[in-house]
Amino acid sequence: MSVLQPANAGEAADMIAWALAEKHPLEIIAGGSKRALGRPARTDHTLDVSHLEGIIDYEPAELVLTAKAATPISKIETQLAARQQMLAFEPPDWRALLGSQGEPTLGGVLACNLAGPRRPRAGSARDFFLGFAAVNGRGEAWKAGGKVVKNVTGYDMCKLQAGAFGTLSLLTEVTLKVMPKPQAACTVLLHALADEIAIPILLRALNTPHEVSGAAHVPASLARRSGVAAVARGLGAVTALRIEGPEPSVNYRVEAIERLFGRGDRLDQAESERLWSEVASVALLEGGRRYTWRLCPTPNRASAVVQAIRDGLHSAEALYDWGGGLIWLNIDGDEAGRDGGAAIIRAAIARAGGHAMLVVAPDTVRAEVPVFEPGDSALDALESRIKQGFDPGGILNPGRMWEGR
């Protein structure tokens, strides 16, 4: 296997055209931090686009930033922080979870459509994706969208590329909307609530007019692993509600939340950032020989889903985010069996409504078990036609999402 390393978008297009002509599949990487996400790569060559890096244009007054796709997220966040701005979808850092090194990049986050705890309030990565330049599987350079929000005519290609895991096109340049950074933040902690009590509270809090920007529930066994003293001090499970904005507004809304749900500990801005970083990075789940699933159920069924899974997989640990709309589930590898627990987990999700993704497991398991939720025949046919349209030779990250495409 050889590594192809283009210096610019033009060279990347030439390399993809060569790979198509020679029928050599390519694994696309930049920082490589999400290389273990999805099915394991089975390709002849690696297309390393890490040189396609750098901020091209940043207009703070317009809240718009354009950068080459391999630009590190850390570099972008540093530039934004200097102007009191941020990526509102709060891109998570899963390097510890996936056991990877590398550096998370803007293109990688958008290609995987990742978002952190602010997602119920702000939206996902694709909701801030305004435009891009790319190279398709024919080696053709193309672009879509632009640098203003109301710029979409015809098909919204940004939505299609976000979450495609690089199987449709290589992103070379992206434009996205940024947002002002909150002046203040405070997290209210409620202690010792059972899962079935905490989840309804999270949902009620998200539906108040108080603009809760984070709603997570950390069971007792996970809370003890936190680096935040108020979470780890042994008072049982922790239910966390984050409030952000101008300081007077934050103070008023925190008091309103406490009147509704009871008084608990309050975390200041620094401690609040530390807790939500732990939640976003899934740092509270144990590593070792354990498999990790990412479940997105109907939120009010979240605790019931976990209980149904625990009936068959007794080692299951759960971390709830997005008001119950996201569950991180960790299970013992030996108990999970050859299918990684897929039969039990997907049956529970099917009854509740939602989908499940296998995130952490050995390559042999991720190669045999569908990593993403299997679709019906009509959806499979549609996805195959889309893949054929963008990448007729099947050379861009083939099999990353589904066997055979």
C-alpha cells in the first residue's frame, strides 16, 4: 500500500482520476483521528490530504469562515476565540474513545457530521455548513453553496456531503457559519436521580423558555470517574443542565431552573467547560476490552431502552446526552459475543424508535456487523444510486459505511 499526498486540490483531483483509471480504491485521511470510525478500510492506497490546510477567509462581522478541509479544529477554535466566537455545534474530540492520535480536522468533522452536547439547542455540523469545494470519484473538481446563509438553490449538497464519511467526494475547502461565544455559562447539577426520573427532567428543561444548552445524565458509576469534584464526590448519579449567555440572563435563568427542578450544585464557567468536555469526548466510559455503541432513541424512551438492553447484556453502562436523545453504551466484549451485542441492542432500539451505531469494536467485528443502522431495500437502493452518481468506480472510502459501497 502506498501513500499519495497531494500538495493542493488540483493534485488531489489528478490522483483520484488516476485511481479511477487504474481501479485502485483510496482511503482518504487528513489528521487520521477518526480513522477507526465506521467499517475498517480495505483499500490499495491512502490519499493523505493533510497538506490541504489553512484558513482562507474569516469575516468575524459576517460570522463566516472559509478554510481548507484539513485545517485542524484546534487552529480554527483558537482563531475564533480571539474574536469571542465559536463553532456552535461543539465538535467533539473522540481520540481517546477511538484510541487514535492525529489531529481532528474541519473536513473530518463535517464529513462525519459530528456535534457535541449543544446539539439539541444549536443543531449539528451540517446546520452550519454553507458551502464547499470538492473532488468527486471521477476526479472532477466541483463546488456547491456559498458564503451566505440564504444561498441554496436546487439541491442542498452540503447536507448530502455531511455524514457521507468521504464516500461521495473529497472535500478540499469548506465554508461554515460561526457564532458568538457566550459571555457566561453555569451548569446546575441535580444529584442521585434514577435514570427514569432524570430523563423526563432533562426533556422538561429543554422545553422551558430558559434556553438550556446542555442536558445530560451521568449514572453514579460514571460520575465517580469525573475530574469535576462536584460530580465525582460520591453523591450518586448527576443530572446536568447548562445555561449560557449574558451574565445577568444566565443568573436569572439558573434561578428559574432551580425553582422548577430543585436546587443543586452550580458549576462556574471553567468547571462547566470541563464537565461538558468529558461528556462530549465520552471520557467517562471505561476502556479496555469493551465495545461502545452510540444510540439515538426517541428521547422519552431512553431509560427504557437501556433497561431492555441490560436485561440481556448485564455489563452495559450508559451515559445520556441530548436530553436522552443520545445514549453512549459500553458493554463487556466477552459478554457481547461475535455480533458485538447488535442483536439485543438493535431489537431494543427498534421497539423504541431510533437507530444505533457501533463505534468501538475490533476490526473483525466491525467488518462483519453493520456499523450503521441497516436500512430498508428502498433506502439502500437510493444510497447506491447516489454513490454511483458521485463515485461510479467506487474508489472513495469504499465500504467505510456499508459492505460493497
